[in-house]
Amino acid sequence: MFKEDNFQFKVTGAVMVYRVSGLETVGQLFPNLTRIRGQQLNMNYGLSVFDMTSLVEIGLYSLRKIDRGGVILQYLPQACYLDTIDWKVIAPRARHVIGYSDGLYKSSCTRICTCSRNATYNHCWNIKMCQLFSDGFEEVRCNEQCLGCRRADVNECSTCRHFTYEGTCVPRCPEGTLILAANQYCLTEEECHALKGWAWNNTCVFECPVDYIVHNTTSGTTCVYCEKCQKTCQSQKIRSVGAIQAAERCVYINGSLEIHIRAIPEAVTDLKVYLSRIQEVSDYVEIYGSLVITSLDFLSSLHHIKGRNLKHDRYSLLIYDMVNLYTLFSPNVMKNLRIDRGTMKMYDNPLLCMNKVDELKNLLPEAPTELDVTQYTNGYSASCKEAPVDFQVRLLNETSVVLVFSPKYDRQIHYTVLYVRIPPNLKDSLVPETCSDFQWLSVSVPSEFGQNGIIQIDSLRPASTYAICIETYNPVHESLARTSIINFTTPVGTPPPPFLVELVAASHDVVVLRWVDHIDYRCHITRYELDVALIEHKEISNIDYCKFKLDDFEELDGTRHALVMRPPPEYEKACESMCGVLSSFTAGALVEDFFDVCRSSDFDCSTQKDVPPGNTTLKNYVKTLALNISSPKEAFQVAGLAPYRDYRFRLRACYGLRCSRSARGVVRTLQYYKADIPMITNGYADNIGNVFIKWDPPDTTNGPILAYTVEILPKYTFDLFILPQTWCVSANTVSFKGDCVIAPKYTARICTKTLASFNACSDWYPIAAVPPTSSWYWRIIAIFVVILAAAFIVIKYKKRKQREDLVPIVDTSCSFKNESEPPTSTLVMRYSKSLRESHLE
């Protein structure tokens, strides 16, 4: 068990709680249990809770994952909310047994979950606590290394998704450390030795793996390869997943091999992994009552059954009560298998045809009797006869085929076509009688046909492999026969669009795309077409942002910096991103359920093919871009984008020249903090408070410029706190004239208003008040001089009129020439002070 800060977070084995008197919730014991690894299971179960008369709920609120094993909850008469948890999410590919007692649940547990409007996530531990999903909405905000986190701190992981190093979650162990596989810890070699382990292959081990043995040297313990490293085990009784794993090293079994695993879903895969090394059994092999086994090919190395001690003193091979077994050992085993002593017993195998059983009779030293191998208890539900019908499959298109065969001229025989789609990566063979998740479809052949039977099968899936056969039935003789099963693959056709799982702005000029292809087409995609186009919001240029509130515009804007989607089932999951971890952006991301892009109101999907926009630029940034991306690919990074701009991305998957519709999304690049800064190039002021400024627009902007703010601050020789005067001017303006208070000096700056910033400003620019030199100012001076001249003439005229009566008739003005000065001198002295103090100097 893994402990941290006195809280239990992980269990490497299994959890079993039973017969605890007075316990009302298991969560009281393990409030922080997040993960059960299930390396050792309790009868195939990772979590077992049973026979608890006081228990009212499970209450493991923090539990996210059970790596191996299922869940069994039984004999809990008062417990509620047992089936309101999605156990398949916590423990996928495992068997769960959820039981109630005598209908008490229906009468006492009437309150339902109200955790989410989405039924997929409407699961709860009780009426107050909702289930948290590792790949759902709750975990989006956690640190990418967390498998669950605390709401108060997204970086405080409940448990680590990958590895733990010195109490911190890391994606991989640092260089110089070892992996402790039991709980994915990163240890130093000294810490490994303290646990009595040793370093091997970058891990801390306590025993050597299969085909390796311990080797002690002067420098320490290690594992060395053993070419004929063969382990002998005692009798093996395989009845659980744990027992299957315990037989991993067995090559020789000194005793018997008994296999009885009933209905454990994950058992077949484990059988192929852990029993594939068994070569020899000294006594007998007994296989019975296992519903999930359809073939004995998991014993791929078996070549000798000695029969030293026989079952019932007679049998060395027993196979019975196997309802889904339809074939025996692989051809290689059948060719080399040797049985020294005894015979076989086979019965109650309804799908195992007698011709398969007869193949084993030649290998036995003693022939079985009719009681040992009863004809009517084997193969009675199978079509064991070979139907003498030849047929051909002709492909019409991606979704239709025609089956052509030559029926026998017998009106009594009924023909039926059976076919099934084979899932990708399925290695097991299929027969119609096998109980599985794959549904065989049937088409009845009309009784009236000519020389050839022609059946058209429609509604097939493109790029898919199908198994098909023909069954014949004769009601008179009650005889059922089947042709051999053949496979065919439908053409690829036009692929479906890829699914964008991430469209994330990684920086101010980079956007990262991640996608997944449809499962059926994944191996057929040859290339991708990616179109990128800048979205120009034309409505922005029609708004006066000096009067318009920018908050209102932001409210209407539906774009965002990260679009993260969960793909539908036919696309599977792309990567860890869908477990709530974004590879390139986390904060503020929005994870949504999948949707049909052609139902989105933002896009027109009426046309099957989009026209690439070509390559154009806006200044030094991408305006439109068209790229061809070679396959295979699941991610791509587009750089050179404009900051804080909305870009539309269209991605198409192509098979040769045929391309899908576009998967589309819009994302906005992040803000560039060095953008939006203008530069003042010129500025001056006059003596009456008029200030003139000219500037260059910013080289780089976060989206379009909405407006400028001009700030002018008067400067005086004495200290005085004055707020700057501000003006809002339109985005297409690069100069400004402001009427300010009169001051000897000014400082000014220009601030840019964009979608990302309201106050990206230039440096303060100093401006000194200087005399104006323009022509209108000289006109004012000329008018002023004329006024002065007129005043002088008027004064002189008045003085002369006053002296007319005193002046003699004879002119004597020459005698007063040195006593009077021109009147203008007096006028000049009167205004000289003000002129010297003016700003004209």
C-alpha cells in the first residue's frame, strides 16, 4: 500500500471488507483511496464488500481506478447507491457483481442522482457526493500528472497518473533512478537495496523475470539470461486470474493441470500470456466449465502429456461442459502433441464438432469408448456438416456486395446467408454459435431461384472485414450443414472526417492540433489536408469604441483559446488528453462531449469538399494557409499566426484522392505581451495650450486596433499633482491636437485599445511649449501694429488741435525741435515690458 502524509491513496493488491459490525460506509476506512492496482486479486475481484448488515453506502468518494479485477458487492441488506456508480469506468473489462437482498433496495433507496444533466455523468456515491471521472469534466482542472486532485489546489494530486518521485508526480523517472513497479515509484539504487532488491533494466526487482536467473557478482546482484531456463511446478488448479498469473513461470508441471475459470471476461487474454510456456504435464489435463474459452490455443507450447497418474485411473485428457468451445489445440500443437498413457473423455461440448474430436483419437495410445466420447453430447448445437455449396462474393461499392452461388436442385433445402463484421485487431476466429458481443446477421434466400442464387447484401460498413458463409437445412432429414467461412473486405471509399480532440493555442503565434481517425479507416489514411484561415470580424470596424463598452463585445464573442472534445466510441480515445490532461494547454480549457460538426450553426456542410484557401499573409503573419500532411499523424503544430486572432481550422483525412468532409474548429491565439505599443514620433505645443502629437501605429497588435487613448500631462516648475488630460481617438488616427491648460512643458503618451489590452502604452514623450511660427500668428501681429498706429494718429491729432490758438502765425517750430520726442517712443516704452516677457523671445 502506498502512503503519503498519513493518507492511504493506493492499494497495490485488492481491497476486501466483510463482516465489520457497525460500519456504515467503507469511506470511513479509506476516505482518500484513489487507485486499486489489483496485482494480487481476491477471487478475481479488486474490490470486495459483502456480508455487512449495517452498511448504508460504499462511500469511496475518491476512487477513480481499479487496474485489474472486478467489483463484488453482495449481502448488504441496508446499502443504497450500489448501482448509481459507473463501475465500468472505474474497472473496465472486468466482471462486476452488484446484488441486493430481498428487494429492500427498492423500498428504502428512492432518491436518485442529480449530478449532471448528461446521463453519462449522472452517477453518485450518495445524494451529496457525485462520482468523479478521470476522463470527465471534474478532472479537467487537475494538473496533467494527477489522477484526481484536491479542489483547493489543482497541483495537489490524490495519486499520480504515471510516476512518483520524492512526493511529486512526474511523467517519467529522472535519470539515475529506478522504477519500483509495484507502485510506480522512482527510487535511488541505495533505496532499492534498503528494500532488499537490486537494479535490473532500470527497475528495482526482487526476483528475476521469466527466462532470467539471479546472478551474484562482486559488484552486486543482477539477472542474466538463461537459454534453457525451465521451471518445474507442482499441480496447477487454474480457477482465478490470480492462479493464472501464478503459473507464469511454469514449463514443466509435475502433476496435473486443471482449468475451470467459469465466466471471467479478462481470463482468456491472461491464459494466452501466462500459460503459453507450459510444455509438459506429467499426469493429466482437465478443462471444464469455462464459459469464456472458445479455443485451447492458449496452450501453444504443449507437446507432451505423460499420463503418469490418470484421472479415474483412465483418462489423460478430459474436456467437458464447455458450452462455447468450438476448436481444440492449434495446428502446431496437434502436429507435435504426444500422449504416453491413457485415453480421453469428452462430453457436453455443444459447439465442438465430432470431426474435431476425431483428430485427437489418433494421438491416444488407448482408443476411447462410446461412453468416453458420446456422439450426441458433442457438436449438437453446431453446424458440423460441410455444405457442398460453392459461392463467390462480388463487391458492388463501399456498402454493398453480391453473393453468387449454385444451389442444389432440391426444393426441400433452405438456404441462409450468415455474415458478421469482424472488429479490428480481433485475432480469434468466429462461428455463428459462439456466444459473444458480435452479432451474426442472416439473410434468407428465396425458395424460387433459377440456376444461380444471387443475394445482394446492403448497409455494410466501408473499409471493414466481414466473415460470411451459407447454411443449408433439410427439414425432412433434420440436417444442418454449413460452408466454410470466408472473409471479404469492403472498399475504403471516402473516409469520414477525423475528429479534433484538441485545438489549443500554445502561444501567441502557435496553435496545436490533435485528432483521431475513425477506427475502421485508421490504417487506410494516406494524408491529411489542413486549411487555416484568419477570421476577420468586419463588425469591429463599424463600431465607435470611444463610445462603445468593450465588455459588451466580449460578451458576444464565443471563441476561446482551447477547444477540447471527447470523441465518439467509433473513434476511441486519442491519448491521455481525454483523461483530463491537455498536452499543450490546461487552464481554462473546455471539455465537451462529441457533436456532429455538420449540425453546428457556424458551418455549412452541404458540400462534401472544401476549397483550399491558398497561402496569403497579413503583414508577417498567416492569413490563409493550405497544407498537406503525410500519414500516419495524430498531431500538428501551426506557427506564424497573428496574436489574439481567431483562426478557423479545417482538417480532412484523405485516402488517395478521396478526402473526407472537414473537421472544423475555431480557436483564438494567446495574447502577445510585447504587442500593441505605439511610438510617438513628433510633438510640440504653443503658448496658449495647444498640444500637437504624431505617432506610428504598433508593429504588432493583439487583434485589430479598436481605438487610441491620448494622455497629456502639464509640467510646472513647482510641485503640483495634476491628473493627465485624456482623449479617445479612432483606430485609423495617427495624429492629435489637444486643447490643454497653459503650461511651460508637457509630457504625453499614446495607449492602444485592442481586444486583449486597454492600456498598452508608449513611453512618456516630453514636449516644450514654443512660440508659434505659423502665418496666422503674423497676421495677428500686423493687426496689432495697425491698431497701435491708429491710436498714435488719434492722440497726435488731439494735441495739435489744443495748441492751434496759442501758436503764432509765424512758424517757430524749429525752435522746439530739441524739446519734444516723437510720441511713438512713449508708446514703445509702454509695451516694451510685455513684449520682452512674451514667448516670442
